[in-house]
Amino acid sequence: MKLSRGDVLLMSFCTGLIVANIYYCQPLIILIAKDFNLSESYAGRMTYLTQAGYALGLFLLVPLGDMFERKKQILLTTSLSVLSLLLAAFAPNFLVLEIASVLIGASSIVPQLILPMAANLSSAENRGHTVGVIMSGLLIGILGSRALSGMVGYYWGWRTMFLIAAGICFLLLFLMFKRFPQSRPSFTGTYKKLMSSMFGYIKTEPVLRETSLINFLAFAVLSSFWTTMVLFLANPPFNFQSLQIGLFGIAGAAGALAAPLVGRLSDNKDPRKNILYGLVLQIISMAAFFFTGSHLFLFVIGIVLIDIGQQAIHVTNQTRIYALIPEARNRLNTIFMSVSFVGAASGSAIGLWLWDMGKWPLYCLGAAVVILVNICIYRFYGKKFNI
């Protein structure tokens, strides 16, 4: 079976709505802190616990897509998302909310099951474009989730957002059941052999090592920004509410629009240069954030640049790993995305720490150092392995 344009758009739609589960909490930090009488930075733990849960789900569950029928796995995992979101909505204390956050992250891995499915069903010459379109849906879901949760939290409270998210996932279950194609697994061994095979790929595939390391640091930068910016905008001189903070997610929509273009460029003979362009955009964005002061024009420009840069890095890297070993795409994607979201969780935690140590200026300087390290890794792998 080959994917039609409608199939790709449907996968993009589902990917965006499910990945949004990970990010609803970010604009709600201030409201959750007030509800449970916590400091804002402590309530921010939710962000990296959700991302850590996502990394855990990626590592333990996504490889099963090479072993079991993917559609069935997608439906079962989405059902777990519904239950986890309901647990968050009715959490009686912050500890239960933290547990729910980990479960929400672990059960929101469905996009990483959809992407290999789409890659398998796409022709080689269109694979990058297909991945780019689906990644557009993913990024729109990420950015739209912040705007939506900020608005819902402001008017109806943070618990309502998790109830709405549970309802969305419940409706998606029926849509995916009706429309998603079935797939045949490519691995016939045991789960132990499946997991151990991944470590062999890490040893033998320098492209996998490079893309994973670069994505680790790129995700750390992006995630730390979206976590720390909530505290930046909620404090003087802005003193914004969750509604206003959430709206800044819309500014990053330019990154989503760039994804199909990046995907097409990634189908060319030398896609790796797109990564350097993305890293340069990230470092420029940090300069814009550092000099924002009390004027938001530079801040908005920085959001646009950091998200376009992230798309250039991520879509290019994901397209490159899908071209390595077709029969092991789920396992390669597991390594790649697990490392990426460990980076995201680490970035959120470090961003909150930098905020506590030196507020916004120290955060911007710290993130800039991480980007410069990433550029060094890019140059090192290019010279040593000529890739």
C-alpha cells in the first residue's frame, strides 16, 4: 500500500493532536503552582517529568513497532493516553500530578509509531517530504497546544485542559481505527534480542550517533526555552497571565511551515548542511532573547528563528536515519528520539536551574554555550567520518 496525500495529512493531524499532550502543561505552570501552593520553578518539574516519561516510552515501547502490528500498538497506546490525562485532570495533589505527567509522556509516543509507518509506505524519493509534512503536524500540535492550554487555563482552569485533551484522544481512537493502514512487523526475534540489536546499531552507524548527539543538544535548547520563557513572561516587567503566555506559541508556527521545505531539501544528495543552518538560526535566536529587555519585538523574532532552526535540524536528522536500515526504522527511531527527549528533559531541568541562579540573562548565555558545543560536534563528525 502506498500513501495518498490524504493519508499523509491524516497522519500529520493525528500526530499533532497526540504530541500536544506533552506540552499542555507548560503555560499552566503558574496556575498549578498557585493551586497547590508551590513555587513556580518547583511546579515546572511537570515539564521535564513529562519529557522524561516520553523518553522512557520511546525506549521501551517504540521498538515493539518492528515486532508487532503498528496499528494495534497505536490504538492501545492512545487508550493509555486517555487514562493518563484523566488522572492528571482529577489529581488530588501534586505528587499524583507528577505521576500522571510521567504516564502522559510515556503514552504520547504515538507520533513516533506513525512516522516509521509513513516512512515505510513512502517511496524513497518522497520520503523526506512525507516526513516533513507529518513533522509539520507535530510542530503545529506542539505550538498550538501552548496557545490552547494558556487560553483554557485562563478561562476555565488547568484541570479542564486535561479533560479536553482526554476527549480529543478518545475521538482520535475511532478515527485511527477506521483509517490507519495495517502493517507487517519486520522482526521475528524476542524482545530481548530486539532491544540488544539497538546497541549494535549505535556502535556501527556513525550517522546515527551524530544525529542523536546533535538532536540531544538541540532539543535541550528548545525545551529549556519553552519552559523558562513562561517564568520570564510571568514576572516583571511583563507579568503576563497564562492566556498571554500561551499565545506566544503561535509565533513559532513559522517553524511548522518550514518543515515540508526542509523535508524536500533533505531528499537531496547533501542534506547535512541543513543542520548547520539550523544551528546558526538557534544561536541568532539566543542573541535576540538576550537583548529583548522590556520590548517583545526581538523576543518574537527569536521564537520564529529558534523553531525554524529546530525544524531544519530535526527533520534533516530524522530523514537521514530513516535512510540507513529500512527494516529497523522503529529501532533507529527509538534510539534517535529517546536521546532527543532525554535532552529535552535535561534542558528543561537545567533551564529552571539557570533561571534560579541568574534569571533570563544567565539562561540565554547558558543556552548559547550549548549551541556552540553542538556546532563543534557537527564539525567533528563531518571531519572524522566524512558524512
